[in-house]
Amino acid sequence: MAEILSSIPTSGGPYFWAYLLAPTKEAPFFAWVTGWFNLIGQIAVTTGIDFGLANLISTTASVSNGYHGSAGKTLGILALILTSHVVINLFSVRKLRYMIYTSIALNTVGIGCMVIAVLAKARTHQSAAFVFGNFFDGTGADDSPGWSIRASPAYVAATGVLMSQYTILGYDASAHLCEETRKAVRDAPIGLLSAIGASAGIGFFVILALLFSIQDFDIVREHPLPVLKILTDACGESGGLVLMVLIMLCVWHCGLFSLTSNSRMMFAFARDGGIPHRLHIIDARFKSPMRTVLFGASCSFLLALPALGSEVAFAGTTSIATIGLYISYGIPIAMTLAYPQNFKRGPFKLGSLSKPIALIACLWIALITVVFCLPTINPVTSQTFNYTPVALGIVGIFAFGSWFLWARKWFTGRCRNHCRICIRQLDFLGEEMVDRTDTGESDGRHDRHHRLKSSESSGVAKGRDTKSQITVSRDFEVKGYEGL
């Protein structure tokens, strides 16, 4: 993905990558399907993060001071969290960068201090044999045997990958924000890889610290909030609550920037006609896509409503987020394998490792798409059933059905009538784009991808001065990025 991003830096991300990498005739179809899976995945990610935070706040309050939570109260907390994210996301990325700095400090220095404090204050520590060798099957409900007995331990391990896979997710945000990033062809891929590396590295050490600091495993696993129990056992009641608040702040920032990424993806998809074009408006005062920020938050709130009626609905939400986004990641990666002649690499290159990595990525995505649709709780009832296949089927039926019924008649995969907002972004990105016009490899797409038709060039430049017209034409013809 970093390699593709270096070649095609656009806030559209995966759906526009699919458009440029697919054959000419099928390009709008792949862009449509990829865009909708990415859109639903983005919404579900924001829902999963913020609904999880709302549950975390409610459970912590009930355990620490006798607060009596309810489904309605949790929904109210979710509404307040989403509202706070909307307010901050109304500002431009130039203002948001201070929140980014705060998030980095919390997730590195803050979490590092938490790890040290827990390990230092814990009265006793578990052995390495317990941490790395003990297997616990927590998939049995109502005294029923778990899936390790009904199926196998491998089944439990495979379905348990969901939360780790969900954690290392959403790194396409580097693409969705690249139109607001200078030197995007170089810095955006680095940001994408850094996000994955930081999540994997820091997360691994946090889990180790918590596992080594468990005092009584049976008590911890029966606690409503096991992490809080570990923290309070190690650092006392007050110290544990302080560390839990730190975790909440990290999750809050995660949800904040999930909505930021979500709104930029919707902005680009609206610009290219995938969703109503009215959403493609940048507020002149705040210099941000206010309509998509509000639309994204509203959709995330609505998606959380079913989670109030089922214990596994939250897991289903995370499954939808994980599968939806990874399918949207996999389609353009598969395009690089199927149609390598359409992939003109940018400054960031994997060299001879490009195709093997792409193949492994596609196989892994195919595997987790199947695994995450499997039931995780035994016995399977209406309350424990994994509804991910149902939700995923609805998304798939809509994406494919809408294409064949009506979208194929009008959706082209990119903006045809560029408005002033598009032109300003194109002017900015013109200096950043990779010059891919010096290649003879093409399937007849050269004119489409590297040059505006003369009629379109005159149309987008209408109303601007001569210097602007020359700049726009030069950027399109020399640098070549019609799709934005």
C-alpha cells in the first residue's frame, strides 16, 4: 500500500488506486466497489473505537464508584464523544496538527510510563512460561465448552486474531490526508509504515507488561474490566484509575483521527460522484470538509444502535470494520499483480519484493475475510451469533447490485467537472505528483491518466486568470493527475 500511495497520492485512497490500476473499461466498477467497502469500513472503525470508549468509561465508572450504567447512558456517552470529535474536526489540518502532537506524546511517552509503572509496582510477576505458554479458552458461555474443545485450539487462535488485526487498521489515513500533506509522494508512505510499526511495537510491549503483572488470573478474567483490575492490583485504586484515564485519552485521540480520515475519504468519494456531490464542500471559514465530518459522525452513531441489543454486536462491528477495510485494501493490491503495466511506481519502491509482498497480502486478506465471519462464542444463539456475514452480505449486495442497476450508467470513477476546490487542490498537488508520462507501457489509458481533454481543460479554467490557466494545464499535462 505504501508503494501504491507513493505513486498515487490522493485523498480517495484505495478506491482511486483501483480506478487507475484497473483496465479502462472495468475501472469505474472496481472504483465503485472498492469505494463502498472502504466507506463502510471507515464508518465501522469510528463506531468501534468510540463505542468501545463509551463502554470503557461506563464500566470504569460502575466499578470504581458504583455508577449504574445502561444501554441508553452508554449511547449518550457515545453521542458526547462523537460531538467532541466533530467540533475539533471542523478545524483544518493545520490546527489539528497540535492534537496529532498530543496523540503522539500520549501513545509513546505516556504509554511507556504506564508500562514501566505497572511492571515496577506489581507485587509479583508471572513467569515467562505462563505468559508465552499458557492457553486459555474463553469462548464458552453458560458453562458450555469452548471452541478449543468443540473445534480445536487453532480455531480459537484464528478467531482471536480479530482484535489484533482490528488494532493494526486504518493506516490508509495517510492516503486520505495526503492532499493536505506536503511532499506526499515521500512522506505519506513513511507515515503509513510508521503507523503500522508503532502500533505493533508499542502494543506488543503493553500486552507483555499487563500479562506479566497479573496477580490472580482467575480473578482478573472474571472482572468486568480485566485491564483495570491488573492496573489497580499493581498501582492501587487511584493509580490504576489514573492509568485507565490515560488509556481512555489515547482511545479518544484514535477516534478523533479516525473521523478525520473518514471525512476526507467521503469528501473525495463525493467529489468523484460515489456519494452525493453536495457533500464535496470545503467550509470557507474552517477550511475543512464540514459536511462529511457531520455525515461521518452521524453514520457512526447510527451504526452503533444495533450494538445495544447484543453482547457480540460490538465484535460484529469490529469484524465489519476489519473486513470492509481490508477488502478495499486488497483490491488495488490485486490490481498491481493482475495489471502490472498500469502500475508506475513512485519514489518509494519495494523492488523485487513488490510482487511477493502483494501476493502474501492478498492471500492474508482472503483468509481473514473467511475467519472473521466464523462464530466466536459457544453455544451459538441469537445473542452470540456472529452477524458479520449478514452485514457484509448487505454491503456486498448493495455495492454490486447498485452498480449493475444504476451506477454503471453514470459513475465514471473520477470528477469530470472540476470545481474551484478541485483546482486549488490540483494546483497544490501538481508539484508533488510523480511524473509518469515517460513510459511506453500502457493499455490505452495514457491520455486518460496523463492529460486533460482540451474541452475539460478549458472548462476547469473558466473564470480564472491566464496565469492560473497555464499552471493548471501544465500540471495536468506534465505531471498528469486527472482523477483529483
